[in-house]
Amino acid sequence: MDSSPVSGRFDIFEIYRRFCDIRSGQVLCNYKPGDESQRTNYFKEALTQLLILVEKKFQARNSIFDELFKLMSRLDLMVDFSEFTRFYDFVFFMCREKGQKNITVGRALTAWKLVLVGRFRLLNHWCDFIEKNQRHNISEDTWQQVLAFSRCVHENLEGYDSEGAWPVLIDDFVEHMYSILGPNKNTRLFCNCNDADSESCLDEDPLS
Amino acid sequence: MKTINDFEQGWEYMQVGITKLKRFVEGLPGPALDPELYMDLYTTVYCRSRGKPPHDYSEKLYDKYHETIEEYINSTVLPALREKHDDEYMLLRELVKRWSSHKVLVRDLSYIFRYLDRYFITRRSLPSLKEVGLSCFRDLVYNQVQLKVKEAVIALVAKEREGEEIDRVLKKNIKEFYVEMERYEQDLESFLLEDTASYYSRKASSWIQEDSFLEYIRKSEECLKKEKERVSHYLHPSGEPKLVKEVEHELLEVYASKLLEKKHSEFCEIARGLEPIANILKQHVIDAEGEEDTAANQEQVLIRKVVEIHDKYMVYVTDCFQNHTLFHWALNEAFEVFRSKTGAGSSSSAELLVKFCDRIILKKWGSEELSDEAIEKVVKVLAYISGDKDIFAEFYRKKLAHRLLLDHGANEDQERSIVTNLKQIFGGNFTFKMEGMVTDLTLSREHKNSFNEYLANNPVEKPRIDFTITLLTTGFWPSYKTFDINLPSEMVKCVEVFKGFYETKTTCRKLTWIYSLGTCHINGKFDQKPIELIVSTHQAALLLLFNTRDKLSYTDIQTQLNVSHEDLVWLFHSLSRAKYKILIKVPSTNTVSKTDVFEFNSKFTVKMRRIKIPPPHVDERKRVVEDVHKDRCYAIDAAIVRIMKGRKVLGHQQLVSECIEQLSRMFKPDIKAIKKRIENLITRDYLERDKENANMFRYLA
């Protein structure tokens, strides 16, 4: 992988560029294609290397969240799902500390409030719930599933499948929400993300 | 010519006699043939058949004999039989009658013509007179009527099968007639067998539809019996096995599979019928339990009552319900209800049962042998542990360890027999560790012996205090919370000596000392009298510090023992605030603080010469539950990995259900626990979510 000394500025944009390269598999082109497990291993290895580099070289002038916000405002995230998904994963990556696989609840909460605003109708409820109930760190799987959850669920919890493989944290959240909402699932009391435009932005391409 | 006339004359004379004979045979009125006439007739035949040809009329006479019989049959027998054609009864009777008179006729005629038999017939190898008589009947009568007769016989047999009284003598005669006709096998037996087969085939096909399994079997048995009885009347003895075989084939072999099917479904049907009764029993037992439940709130009383109820209803089930499985199930379910009920309370039923067993076992020991019955009783109660076997096992091991190690006069054989019983109910996996524990104790005794030998051979090594060790295998025993402590030098010596000894035995094993299980006997020299104190190793280490000084501060003690604050608090509690106050705490409050000072209580005294000071309290229950939880996590992990290793890619729902199935033998895992473990495994890179479908998991090798 590209572990060459940092040329020029090693800022959040550079890190994101490298992260995207790794994600898209460009750095792996010299490895045998087809060997899935090897690919995954190198993929992980590359990310770990990048993380070490970030810890060593990256001195953010502000907090990482400010940096992430800066990055977010430059990216055209409204265009498509996959672009946002990549950025969302990158946020998790940046929140990792000291080579840990999971991120702390505090960082996760700040990050969610930063990046999911306008994208997750139950965001405030979610953050309240996490703040009060979650003690353990947030795993990458849970992080990713929260995005999937935010995409498929409505504020009345329609779209949630209790049989699905949701992380326990999300199951607990839904249970908690049911207890607030009561038996009438159709109550529309919780339109916190009342920005109808942002919702439509998720579904339609504004450029077309 | 004379000779011809002579013959004609003679024949005329004879005919008179023969007519007489016929009338007699027919049973018509008239005198019987007297011996004189016989003689005359015989002489007539004799004279006419001994002359030299052409005066030998033997052939003519032979023909005449033949003719006479034929004429008799045609003129008398056949018309008589024809008359009776329509009624099988009369026909058979007539036939039998005709046949027997025919035999008489042939017999008497052949007396008269006997001289022919002697020379003429033998010389020419013609059929004998008797044979001619027989064959005449066969050719003329039998062949004409046999079809009709056969039908009649079969009809009769059928009538008898349906329960009609049948003249058995007649049947027997008919059978003999057939035998004499030499047509028995081909003309009667084979048809009879055939008819029997078709008869029972018809019967069986209707029975199998209409009757229950038991009824069918009963009917078949009845038929076989009757058929055997009947067969001697109308069949030759050789025919019996053939017939029985035929009947058995039609009734049983042909329908064997159908019968089995029927049997099965019918027993289910019966079972269904019994279900309501079983349900009533179940409800009754539950109610009875409920009553006891409210009456007895103390745990041990409750369990004892439940066992009593169980015994009581078990007797009903075995005696009144013929041990039917359904009732066992009902009883089982009723106790399941009890199980979940207590489970909702403070302590689970698994724990209560363990405590109960412990009590039974301990009560019996010391005084008398634990009877087999008592063991059985214990095990019976244990059989009701279904869902939380692992919790039960964990508690049981704890109690077993307690019994084995803290030496309540532990009886290894008894323990082993209980464990064997448990093994039968729950399987080897369940009791593997328990067996290991009991075995450990036996092996440990050997170790003790060889250690003593070792000490005897190395007097230099011998420590100043007596001590024994129990060598346990890690893994079999419950995990014990133990903390390190700076032991007094005497004990350190002991530990080292044993280490030295153990290294001579084995090199690749690591010794871990569990001081919390140890007991020490120390002498307290109190003012009034010395008292032997039985304390734990930790307590002993603490008390021995007071050998040098009477007063010690908290910090002194802590630095000397090198024990954490929390552990020390419990130690102080057990020695200064509990029943026996060996130490005086200054200030005398209930909480231990780091500024406290402790003093040896020399005024302390009790009536006994020896007292046991309870060891510091540890919350065993909580630890057991934690241990079980931890074990369950491992078990779930293992199950998930095992399943995924085989399937590589699997849907979430399927994975969960397979997991539950695999683990159900030990406990009932809840779905949430499984989901948590799946997430954990994803974090640990054992699994990953499918990129397209979040409900699918992939195994990462």
C-alpha cells in the first residue's frame, strides 16, 4: 500500500482520498484477483496502516469532528447512496482511537448528530436512547446497520422487521420506541426531521 | 349247445339270487340270502368257470358280474341320487347311503364270484372283483355327481363356519368316501383349501375395514381355533397344517402391514381419548402444587412438599393408569409449571432442587448409609430440570465440591452412584465434570499417601506443621475466587515441600493454590483456656500475625499480608464482627476503615474446646449465575461457528433456529443472547454481513 512519506499536506481530504482508494481496491491491484480472503486481509491491513499513519501524522487544528464537517461540506453527498455510505464508514474510521476496532459511545453520538442530521427521522430519539442506555462501545457492524436502519425505517417504525438481523441495540431501541408510541403505531408525533426536502433528496437525484 | 344252455340255465338261477341280494341291499322286504343259497350260487359260478375251454365261462361270468353292478347302479343308484340333486344335505346323505350299500353289494357279489378272483383274474391280471365294483361306482356315479357333491360339501363347510350345526358324521363319511374313491386330494382337499382361502380373504378384507386392531386379532385367533377343530371332521389329518397355513396367510400375512398401521393409529386414537383425562390429572397436580405453594413459603419445605406430591401422583400414574406414557407426560408438564413458577422468584428451581438434594444427602450421611431408594428419589426430582440444565449442573457442582472438599464425611461411592444416575438421565456430557471431581478425590488420596512416603524418605524436608493437600484438576471443579496472600513462613515451607514433591511426579503441570478452600486448625491461647480454632487459610494467616504482637494497625496488616482492601474487610468482619470475636476492632464500628486498629481478644472464651469460625462470606449464587452466563456465551459462540463453518453462508433466521436446536440439550438460549454473540463474532472477524443482504451472514475462514 501507499505508505510513502506524507507529501504535502496530510489533511482530512488526503486521508479521505486514501481511504477511498483502499475501499475501491485500487491499492490492491498488484495482488492476485479472485482470492477473496487474501483480498479482505490486505484490505484490512491497508486500513490499519492508514490508521497508524493518521495517528502519527495527522494533527487536526480543530477537533476531528470539525474536520469531518469541513470534509462533509465539500463532498457532494446528496448525489447518491454509495458516496454517502463511504463517507459514513469513513467517519467511523476516523473515530477509532488507538487501533481499537470499536468506537466510544461519546464519539459515536457526536458523529451521528453530525452526519445523520436530516437523514434519520428518529435521530434525536436514537441519540437520547443511546446516551441513556448504551455503556459499551459501538462496533462497526452496529454503526453500519444504524445507517441501514435510518434508511428503511419511518418515524412510526414502519419498515422495521423484528425478524431481521438487526443488532440488539437497534432491537432494544425499537422496543423502547414502541413503549413510547404506545399501541397506535401510526401516531405521527415524532416528526423531528421535518425537513421534507432532505427526505426527498435521499430518494431522488436533485440534478436530474 | 348244452354248455351254453348250461350257462344260461346257471345264470338264470343266479339272477334270482342276485335280485334277492339287491333287494336285501336296498333294504326292501324279503328274506336275506341264507348261507345255503350263497353256497349254491358260489357252486354255480365254480362249476361254470373251472371247465376246460370252451366250457370255461369265466370271462362271461366276469362280464356278467360287471354288468350286474352297472345295471344296479344305472337302475337304482343314479335315479335315487338324481332325485336328491337339489338339496345338498339329502344328496350327500343319499350318496353316503348308496355308497355303503354299494359296498355291501360288491362284498356279497364278490363272495359269490370269488372263484373268479382266484384263477381267472390273477391269470389274466384283470382288476379284482372289488376293484371292478369300486371303479364302476367311480365311473358311473362319482364322475356324474362329483361336481355337485363337491359344491355341496363346500356349502356345508361354509354353513358351519357361519355357525350352523352340521352333521359331522355325514361330513366324515363324505371325507372317507373321497378317500376310498382315491380322489380325496385332487377333488376335495385342494378345492376346500381354495375355498377356505377365498372365504377368509373375503372376511379379512371386510374386518380390516370395520374392526379395530384388537378385534381383528381376536377374530383371527378364534377362526384359527375353530378351523383347527373343524378340519379333523372333513379333512384328512394331513390336510390340517395345509389349511391352518392357508387361514393364517389370508388373515395375518396378507394384512400384516395394514394391521400394523391400524395398530399404530388406533393406539393413537386411544391416546387421544385419554388426553382429556391426562389434562385433568395435570390440572389437579398443578392445583395441588399451588396449594402447597401458598402454604409453604420456605424454600426447603416447598421442595419437600413438591417431592411428596410427585411421589403421590406417580403412584396413581403407575397403578391406575397402567403406566401410560401420556400420563407421565401430563405429570411432567405439571411439574414444568411448578418449575417455571419458582423460577420467577428469587432463586431458580434448579438451585432449589440442588439445595434439596444436598440436604437429603447430608442428612443421611454420618448416621446411616444413603439408601438406594433415597438416591432414586433425588434423581427423580432432578429429572424435572429441563430448560436450565446448565444452571443446575453448575449449582450441583458447587454443592458437590462443597461436600467433597469440606469433608462432611463425604462418601465417594454414594456421590458416584448419584452421578451415574444423573448420567443416565442427562447424558455423559452433563456429568463429565462431576465424574472427574469424584475421581479426583480418589486419586488425591493416592497422592497424599505417596507424599507422606516422600516426607518419610526426606526427613529434612518435613515441615513443622501437619498438612494435607487435595490435588484437583482444573476444569472439573467450579472456578474458585481466590486471592493471593503472604502466608506465614510455616505454610510457605509446606507449599515449597509439596512443590518439590510434585515436581518429582510430573514436570509439565502447573500448580495453583486455592487458599480459600483450605482449612487450618490453630490453637488460641486465650486467658481462660486454650481453644482450637478451625479457620480458613486466609483467616489463619491473619491471626498468626498476632503471634508477635497483640495489637496491629490496619496498614500493618495490609502490608504484611499484601491483600486488597475489599478482601481484607471481609476477613476482619469474619474475625471481629461475626459470632466469634477473636479480634477486637478499635473503634468498635461495623465498617472497617484504613485507620482501624485490631487487638487480639485474650478474654474470648466459649464452652467448646474447638470451634469453627465461618469463613468470609462470598456470594456464591451470583457467581454461579455469572459463571453460567459466561459458559453460555462460549456455548453459543461455539454453536454459531460450528454451524457457519459448515454452511459458509446462512440467513439470520436459520442461523438462530439452528443454534437454538443445537443448544436445547443444555439450555434454552434466548434470541437476544444469540444475536449479541453474532455481533460479537462479527467484531472478532469470524463472520461478516453479506454486502448485498444484511440478513445473511458469511463465515470468514
